[in-house]
Amino acid sequence: MHELSIVMNIIEIAEDNAKKANASVINEIELEIGTQAGVVREALDFAIESAKTGTMLENAKWLIHEIPTLAKCISCGNEFECADLFTPCPKCSNPFSDIFQGKEQTGTMLENAKWVIHEIPALAKCTSCGNEFESSDLFTPCPKCSNSFSDIFQGKELRVKSLKVE
């Protein structure tokens, strides 16, 4: 259950930043989680309840918002909400798109300081030879066969949107 390690990282980072702001209690934390982030909501809720005991977040309100996955068609440029990488463009039916919301895992809080919460590298699978490799975007060519078409199957987002402390 990787949700527990995600929650433990969130708690550690939130407490570190709250202490830097001379806060003793965190009253509220707001998270944004991509719908394709690979995070099971029930497991996340269980991990929060298990991990927050004895921390500055023990009595905090946890606000969790889902972020829709958005893609841009590589053929016509249409931007659309998609269920996964295989959702065809609703405008031209092209099956290839670049997901532009849902890859990074960053957070901001307390004077917009940025940090990594739980980084999962973007992994792609070549549509030609099946090779799996790290990819910065959908257009990274396969290092094995140089094919330009791949499907990103790992590397989605989870963000801390805000933190209220006292």
C-alpha cells in the first residue's frame, strides 16, 4: 500500500514547513489528487487515519479534491478530459494524445514553497516494440527503436494545495 508512504511524506513535509513558520498545530490540509494518480481513495483515507496520530496533523481537517485528467490531441490540438491514455480525441478520433495535467507530484504551502511529495517517474511503453522507459512526455522517442509513439502509464500527480497552521 503506497498510500501510507505518500501520507507519511505529506505529514513530514507539512510538519517541517509548519515548524519553519513557528506553528505548533496544523488545522487544515488541502490535497489535490489526479484521477489517474494511481491512488486508491479508500486506502488513502485509511493511511491518513493510521499515520496522523501523534503528529501536528492529528486533529487537522483533510480536504481532498480530485483533479480531472486532461489531454491534448497530437493531431488536431484539441484539449479534452479523458479517462485514461487510450481515450480518443472527441474532435478527430485520434487515439494519440499528450496528458498535460496529471503527471507531476508537487505541492505548495506557506509562502508558496515547493516540494516533492511522492515522486513517481513518468514511465512509457513503446507502441511499436513494447519497451518500457522513463519519459518526460508522450513525445519522448523509444530509446530501443526510436518510435515516437508511446503510452505513459505511470507518473501522475498528487498536490498539497494549502495548509492552515497556528
